[in-house]
Amino acid sequence: MTSLIIFDQYGLMGERVIGHIDGVLPGEAFSGREEVKNVHLHGDVRRGISQLKDTDGTYVADAIVLNGGYVDDEDGWSWVQYTGASPDKDKAKDGKSLLRSQSWEYRDNAALKMSFERGYHIRIIRGRNGDKRYSPAVGYRYDGLYKITAIRDATSKSPAPDGSDIMICQFDLERLADPEQELTTAERQIAEVLKQQEETPVGDVQGTSAFSGEVKFPKARVMRVQRLVRDAATVRRVKALYDHECQMCGLRLVGLDEKPYSEGAHIRPLGSPHHGPDVERNILCLCPNCHVRLDIGAVVIEDNWSVVVRAGVFGDGLRAKLKMHREHKVHEDYVRYHREWWANQGSPAS
């Protein structure tokens, strides 16, 4: 992480960093761009590309906002195809197409290109007007660090008013793996313990292995624990919307300490082979039983939010339709993926 003092046309602005912002974890939500700027995730309340001066005085980019963008933008959560910036006079009234070709000399594009050349990671913030599969229902959400993997000149899908081609500055970005994203203090401690376990041969507390070969704990364990420790901000928000009431059966569990308990269930699971995103539109608030029902394919959800029981023994007490909060916009792509996955696995055991 590189600390930088920021200067722009308004003079000295304060301190920001390239990479992780201490205390701000992926998944945190903000009501507006002003809040995003106040925590130093992005340096502007209007522009898509955030830029600052590097230690040698060269402008580099540290963050971008995905919130509708141009017609050539594409969002696949783990990857993004991003169109560079243009001055307002070169933009069409619809805000999604251009009147003239873009230039690599334009300051925002030059800064993002420089970050690519220097291998700097970019923070991505998504707004509610972006791709509906990944965007928050309201406000903005910080979604972690991405690496710029390629840049190119490309022809826009939308031609100029006179029919001629519009050339754009195009960037490819890939999301860093979860273990490379910022971790909480607890996650760092557990990761360090597991790292020490990996470096200690199994069966030998004195440093000499009891086996002929050296056996270590798999690194995948560290990755799994890092994801399990955190009750992600996205999950917390979904639980809060339903006050921990199960969307499938209506059960609300409360412990002896009078604290409610529920689980955040990803419809399209995280990790391989599913690679589902950790976003509100892919998460349900469920009781433990319904979470298991979903995970083993005993229930699936139709596009109209009907709950379909695929194994009768698990069907008692389920709602006919999933309870949906007006601020919780589950995306149909994820329930379709879940249905199709389990349809291809055959009938679940009863």
C-alpha cells in the first residue's frame, strides 16, 4: 500500500492511498458519493475515474465507479471491461454514448493507463445504476481491489452522429482473489495461525517429521477460513432488512441472550466451481434448516419467487413464495443458476 499526498486543481486535499483503505472492507455500503469520498475510497463526487499524484509527481488512478457508464462497459463481477473517460462536451445527451473518439491524453485515461503500467491495483465502487446482477439496490458499495490486465484502442458499439466510428480507450480489470483482499484483525490472526500450521510437519512437535515425507496443511484451508470468519457487510445488511426472519419459512430464531440468529445464504455459491458474487442480490436471509435445504437442492426458487420443494420430507412449513423486502432485489440469474445446477445433478435424496 502506497501513501500519497494528493494535489489537484484545488490544491492540497489530504492523504489517500493506492490499494487498501484501513478500516474499509469490501462489501461496505455508502448512501452517496460524498460518503465514498470522505473515507478516501475515491477522490471525486462526480467523475468515474479517481486520480492522484504518485511520488514522482505523475498522475495515476486509484479507483473507479461503476454506475451505468457507457454502452461498451461490461461487468462480470470478477472481471470488468471498462470504457475510459471523455470531457462533457464529447458526450451524447443519453450519457451512454459519445460524439467524438476518446484520447489517451485525456487526464483520467492517462492516469488509469499509468496505473496499468505501474501495476497499481484499482478500488472498484459500484452504484445502483450499474449491472443489476451486481449493483446495490440503493447508494454505493465498495467491492474490493482489481488489477488492470490489459488496455487497448477499441471501436465503440455506438457510432458518431454522422455514422463514423468512435474509438474508445478500453481497460480490462480482474478482481483479486479473496485472500488478497483486505482482512479483518481476526482474519489476519487466524491466517497467521494456519500459516504456522502449514509450515509445521504433521506429527512432529519438535521439528522432525514422523513421516518419511513432509506433510503440510493445504493452503486452501487458509482461504476457506478467511471467508468463513467474516459475516460480510453484505450479509449483515440482508439479515437486518428481514430482522433475521427466514425468507422461506418465516422462522425467527432467538437465543437465551435474546439475540436473533439467521444465516446469509448465497444462492449461487461462492468459490469454485460456481464463482457466485458476494452481493445482496445473490444472498437470502434463512434459518439454518432452510439454508441446508437450499444448499443441497431440496428446494429451488422459480423466477416468480415461488418456493418449489424437490424433496417432500423437507417441505413442511415453507412459504408458497419467498418473502421479499422492497429494498432487497434478488436477481433472477442466480435463482436460475441454482435451479439449473440441481436439475443437472438429478433428484436429491429424500
